[in-house]
Amino acid sequence: MLSNHPNIVSLKDVVVGVKAESVFLVFEYCDIDLYKLMSQMMIDKATFSEGEIKCLSLQLIKGVLLILNRYNMRIQNTSYIEISN
């Protein structure tokens, strides 16, 4: 299961609301996502250190490799990647 990987956010629960079409996915808590962190860094004119870039890149690659092993990926017209199961 993907949730057992340290670089994949784990799904904790699926909750059905009062209406059957109201379904909520409950994930583990994360302080901040990478997009928000990078956006704030742009505002602050801050940068990642070389070590931070290497560490984040390695973790991202490990997460993507797991997804590649479980799902199909294809390149569409060499301009973007599609992931399917």
C-alpha cells in the first residue's frame, strides 16, 4: 500500500457525510506543503541550501519511483506526463 512509504502522505480514514455523496478523505497531518513553502520562500527571497535541494530531490524521486512501480505512466505528445491506474 502506498501509505506505508515514508515519502507518501498516508490516508488515515474515509468518512461518509450525512449525504451519501459527501465523502471525505482524512490524511495524516503535514505542517506545510512544498508549494506553500516555496511560495513563501519566493516572497522572503530565500533559497534552499544545496543539501536541502539534494535531500528534497531524493525524497521526491523515491516517492515517484513507488508510484511508477504501481501505476502506468505515459508521455503525451512529449509535453506532459499522464498517470493512470
